[in-house]
Amino acid sequence: MTIAPSQSPALQAPGQYPIETLHDAVERLLRAADAESVRNECEAFARCLLPEARITWREALAEPTHAGHVVELGNDPQTERILELHTTEQDAAPWADMTGWLTRLASARLRQLAETANLYEAISRLALAERLQRALYAIAEQAGAEHNMNDMMSALHAIVGSLMYAENFFIVLYDAQNRTVRFPYFVDSVDPDIPDPEGIRPIEAIENTLTWHVLKSGKSMMGASSDLEKNLPGPRVPIGPPSDDWLGVPMKRGDDMVGALVVQSYRPDTRYTQNDRELLTYVAQHVQTALERRQAHEELERRVTTRTAALREANRVLRQQVLQRQRGERLQAALFRIAELANTSDSIENFYAAVHRVIGGLLYARNFYIALLTEDQNKLTFPYSVDELDGVREPRELGRGLTEYVLRNGKALLADREEIDRLNRDQVLSTSGARSLHWLGVPLIWNEKSMGVLAVQSYTPEHTYSARDQELLTFVSYHIANALQRKYTTESLKQAYASLERRVTERTRALALANRDLREQIAERERVERRLKYETLHDSLTGLPNRTLLLQRLEQALNHYRESPTDLFAVLFIDLDRFKVINDSVGHLVGDDLLFQVGGRVRACLKTRDVVARLGGDEFAVLVEGITDPQAATHIAERIIAQLQTPFRLGAKEIFTSASIGIALPTLDYTRPEELLRDADSAMYRAKAEGRHRAAVFDDRLRREALLLLELEGDLRRAIARNEFVPFFQPIVDLEDLRVVGYEALLRWRHPERGLLPPAEFLVVAEDTGCAEAIDWQIFEQVARQARALTRDEGFISINVSGSHFRSPDLDQRLLDLFAEHEVPARCIRVEVTERALLENPAQVKRILENLRHHGVGVALDDFGTGYSSLSYLHQYPIETLKIDRSFIIELPAEESEGHSTAVVRAIQALANSLRMQVIAEGIETESQMRALRRIGCRFGQGFLFAQPAPASKWLGAPLSLDA
């Protein structure tokens, strides 16, 4: 910088100054790049006029100095500082005009620099929001992509790298139930020790590391690894090389830790900022959602593949079984037919022809013949032959043909043309006649001798024979041989008669044995009936009586009590505390063993006449008879609780459990045993509510609560018939000018006795009893009647539609018909839905919302940010408005500081702006919250700060602007 010399001759007298020097100073001032440069150039300019002048900065809140003459040249909007010129009164007077000119130049340049900085900051925020939006879309798309998990992890790495420096990046997944961790993705440019992505290690393996502290605390950490390790409790356990900057954020499912995302830098010039920390925290929840969706998708595909393979194998086996059964049925029918022919055929020629037809039904037998040896066994005769080429087969001497080959070997022969030629070349055969392509012959054996041959053959390649055909024909040949034996020899007939007598004897003996077996079966059936009766009344796992037997004994005890009210008894309802945790952690087999031992311990605490029953799951019931006073039942319950407190030894594990017990004592008001069991169950739930591991006695208070619940259900049904449910309206305002832009309709119940009730006091009961939908339609009807008067055809009214309504496929048409009936413009109505409603039936919900949106009805996503907050909702469903849940608004800081809630709300607002959606903040209660929302850019809101929900009559004719 050039500064005029303090003793320049040109500055000795007022009115004389170097024009060129001032001109250069002004040019440099107009080109100053920052506020400090402006100060330096102003000082150079001033010293051209006043050699003793000084220019300094003063904080806006600091007291101005009174030494000498001070002129305020301007203030810096970025730092809230004031630029001051210091000189003496005598020196400043001649140059007052030039000093004023310098003041205007300095103020203008400082404002220009502030506006430029603000513009650059706005552009940076917009670019960051766009990058964040693209990254979140990319993360959501990765969950449904077709590539494998490793490719998906690499894609997630690239997405994070597009938002910040992430050359060194890894994902750790935490299983809190099993206390294990896994590193499915790990990329590090310096660390050579890369963990196995499929390896599972205990959480203790990384104890006291930075990653371990993030998982245990559930909070993000940022800084140099050495600095972070010094400030953490416990011994220092560095794993891997130290990093110049380290940033780790948790991944959560609700309040449960499921993993963490970590990026680190080994470059001294590369550091992470608070914006990076908030950005990675927000992105981590979407990464966790994408990972869970992808894991669920892969698990579903694996199950579908396994199930498909199992079904395919079962189908193949079933088809084989069907084919085998069909073959068996045909074979059985053929055998029956052959047996029938042997007894019914009037001539042997008819028998042969019938056998040919039977075999033709089993396999290809267009060319078929039967060859038999003569009595001297020197010649072959052909009593039956049907052939396409060899029309007549004359008797012949035994030679070396195919038929003789089967007779000599006594075994079936299955041969094709190639096999027959080979046997001819080897001189095993010497065939003549027509050349067949496929030949199958089986011997006819009786008296353990081959007495003939049954043969079929094919002259075309379309018809072939297989080993199964050979097996089938061989089996049939036995029956044919038997039939031929009965036909041709009387001796064989005599033998058949003898065989029949022998079989009759054997059958008689078998019938005697069968009679004995039948008596044994009858005895066994009686034993089974007794066993079934026992199993019907007892639990199969513990051997204890079940609910049926317990109710029988309870009924007997209750009848005896009515006859003699001094003979007291008690019903104890026992439920194991945290049994599901034990079952899920060590398995169902260990859980079953635990239930068995629990039943034994409870049984040991009682007398022989008392009944211990298992009702199902981890619930047991005890009937204690013969007690003298109600306190005795409490003592028994405490004894059972103490007994169950002792640890259980199950294999190599030592399991601890406890029990909550409800006690019901008889009164003359009880008429059925189920009522006693019900009241004991209610007392057990009170014991659980009071802290578990204790007993509670059913008393009048519990009875009154049950009666009140029953009475509330009756009141609800009567209230629906009387139209006691009314909508209250809460304004939705423009946060800039507090102008009312719409209303949200909220449910209220004008109870005739209890007054005005909010939904929290009855909505749960209404949903349990199925009354909620009828109540909603009453509200919809009243909103439709009052909509035009409230909105004045300009604003809108939001109605809350629960997920149960979307189960009706005609919900959209019913709503549109209702609006048309009351002549309500569709644009004056908004439908508010929750993320849970979108998940229950996505296809049907999407169709209904798109139809409503098509007709002009607005769609708002309520409580955004408290659920999955998946981006897929925003581009799959026709949503135009996001309502930020009040839980984020309450936590907004009072001062102009950035907290976690501020970052979340800012991210939601940026996302909504990029998607051209409205944002409405719920639950605004303080001025500081409204100011914070204005700074973020949120335009609309509602809450007690503006107005309490009130009937429509309060807002009819009210001004359209509210005084906050």
C-alpha cells in the first residue's frame, strides 16, 4: 500500500493536496477486497489530507472515545464494527467536505462487501442443499438397486464423498442384543489392517476406541484422534494409525443404536467442520434406513429362492409319485385283467389275444409274439404272433436267435440294432428275418425253468424301449407264465389247488393272528384315549394342568364357596418378567427348559391339593384352596417370587428371572370361574406397572377401573348416536404478517357429564372398540358443512385421516362425494396423513391420494421427521406440504445459535424448498421459536402462541390477521 509522506510539502496549507495521490487512494478504496483493506485505504486517503490522522475500528457496543476529533466513516454489517477517523479539531475543519466524501465512499464500499459476502453465503447454502438432496435421493435409490451389498456400500461411500472429504470411510453395524459389531465396509488409505466385512466380533474387541465411544454414547465425535483420546474416560486404546481429523456419527433406530459412520483425514490441511458433522448425522439416518431396507430385501429374496427351490423339488417328487402311482395302477389293473383272463377265457387263442391287448396298454406292442418250448424242449412254437413284417412264424428247431438267447440265459434281453449287430459279429447270435431296431424279450418261467419267451419289437426309431419297460414286462411275464401254467398242465392246476389250500391255512392262521392283533389294538386305543384325555387337560411342555382343567377345578371351588363362604380360596396369575428377552437371546429350547423348571418350582411351593396350571407362553395360574385369610394368599405369592429369584441352571448357562403375580379372592359376586381368572390377570398387570417382581391383589379400585373402561366404551357408542363429537379449529398463520391462511380441524368430545374431552382421554378406547372411523366421519361431515364459511373460499381446512381409513378402497370417492354434497371446493380441503398410514398399504394409499390430489384436494405429511422420514414418500406420493413435528420446534434454541433441532429443521426446510413444498411448523409456543423459524425460512406455523383450538363460531367473521 502507498501512503503519502507525513511531511509532504503539498500538504502544508489547507486547500492544497496532491490530486493524483488522492485519485489513486480512491481507486484502491473502490477495489478493496475486505473490510481491513477498506480501513487501510481510508487511512491512506486521510493521511494525504491530514498527516496525523488515524483510522481504527470500534465495536458497536463499545463507548466512543472523546479524545480529539472523531468522525464515523461507516459501519461493517458483517462484524458490527464502526470505522472511525481520529484527528484534531483544528486539522479537520478545513477538510470537512473531503472527510464527508470519504465517509460516503467508505460506507458504500463496506455495504457492497457485506452484500457480496451474503450473496456468496446464500449460493453456498443452496449448492449444499442441492448436493444433500441428490445424495439422499441416491441413498434411497441404492436400497432398491439390483447390485449386491458390496456395490451398494461402495455407492454409499461415493455419495458421502460427494458431500465432504471421505477418502477414508467405514461403516460399523452394532447388534445390541448380541453385543457384537461388524464392519461391512472399510476403506482407508493408510491403515493396512482391513477388517473382514463378514466377520462378527464382540463389542469388547474395540472397547475404549473412538468408535466404541460413539456406539456407547450415541453421540457424534469430531476432532484429531489424539485430542479425542486424551479427553475420553478409560485407558487409551488406539486402533490403526492416528488421524489429523476424525468424525464419527451414530446410526439409530428410534432410541436404539444400530451402528455408526466414520470419516477421517490424514492430511493436516483437510479438517471437518460443524456443518460436516450435522450433515453426516442427517445422512447417517438415511444410510441406516437404506441398509435395513436392502438387508430386508436380500433376506426376502433368499427366503423366496429357498422356498421356490423347495417347492420345485416337492413338485418334482410329487410328479414322480403321481407317475409311479399311475404306472402302478395300470400295472395292477393289467395283473387283475390277466388273472381274470386265466379263469374266464373260453379258449387259449382268446387268452393270447387278450394278453396282447393288456400288454399294449402298458407299452408299445404292435409287434408282439409268444414263443413256447415243446414238451421235448427241442423246438420252438409260436402259438401267438402279430407282426408288421413277419406275418407268420413257423415252428423251428432251436438255433441261435434272439428268442433262444433269452431261453438259454433265463434273463430278459433289451437290445437295439447296434447291440444286435455286435452279438452277431461276436457269433453269439445268428439272427434271420426282419431286422428290428429295438427288441425286448423276457422269459416265461414256471417250475423254475424257462418254458417260453414273451417278446415285443419296433421297426421305427419313434418307438423305443427302456429299462423300466423291461422291468414292467418282466413283472407281467411272471403272471402270464402262471396263467399259462394253469392253462396247459393239469398238474399245475393240482399244484394250484394245493397251493390254495396251503394259502387258506396260512390265511386262517393269519386271521387268528390278526384277531389277536385287533384285541391288542383295541387295548392300545383305550390307552391312547386315556392319554389323549390327559393331554387335553395338561400342558405338553411342563406336564402341568392346562386352562381347561384349571377352569374345571375353579368352578368346583367356586360352587363349594357359595355353599360355605368361610372356606376361602385364591387364584394367583403368574407372569415371568422379561421372558421374551430370555427367549430371544438364548433360544426357544432353553426357554422351554426354563418354563419346565419354573413349573416345578411353583409346584414345590404349594400343597398337594393345590393346582398349578400353565395357561400358555410364560403365564401360569395357581388355585390355592383351604386358606384361612386373604393374607395367606399374599404369603404364598411372596414365597413363589422368592423361589423364582434363585438363578436357573440351564445347561452351561445361568439364567435369572422374576415374576409378577396377580391375586384374586372369591366373593359372592363371581358367577363364572373365568371372571376370577380375568381379575387375577388384571391384578398381575398392576403388579407389572408398579415395577414387576411383586404381587398385587385385585381390589375395588381395579374393579372400578374395569367398570369405567366398560362405561367409557358404552358412552362412546351412545355419543356416536347423539353426534356429541365436534371439530375445534386451530389457525395456521403466515409467520411474516400473522395472516390466517387456514385451519386444522381437531377432534373434541362434548361429554354430557364430564364436559369437553380431548382425544387423549378416549381415542385409544375408540380405536380398540372400532368406533374411531365412525367418529372421524362425523367430524368430516361437520367440517364440510362449515368449510366455506370458515375459509371464505380462500384458505383451507386440514382434516386428519388415520391409517385405518385407507383400508377402504373407496375412501377417496366418499370424501369427494361429501365435499360435492356440501358444495365445498376441493382446494379448500387438505388431507393430513402420517408416515405410518403410508406404510400399511402403499399401493392403495398412493392411488387414493393421487385421486384426491387430481381433484384438487391438498395432501400434507403430518409429524414429518419423527418416523422414517424416507425420501421415497416425497417423490412417490402426491405430497405438497410437510408439517414439522412439535418435538423439533420445542427444542429450538432461544438465541441465534445452531442446535441439533435447528439443523434438522433447516435441512427439512431446504429439502422442501428444493421440492417446491410448503412447510408448516407445529406447536409454536414462544416468540423465540417463531423468530428462529423465520431465520430458517419457514413461512407457516400454528401453535398456542397464536391461538388455542376453538369452535368454528369463534373464527366466523374474525379478522384474518392474529396479534402474536
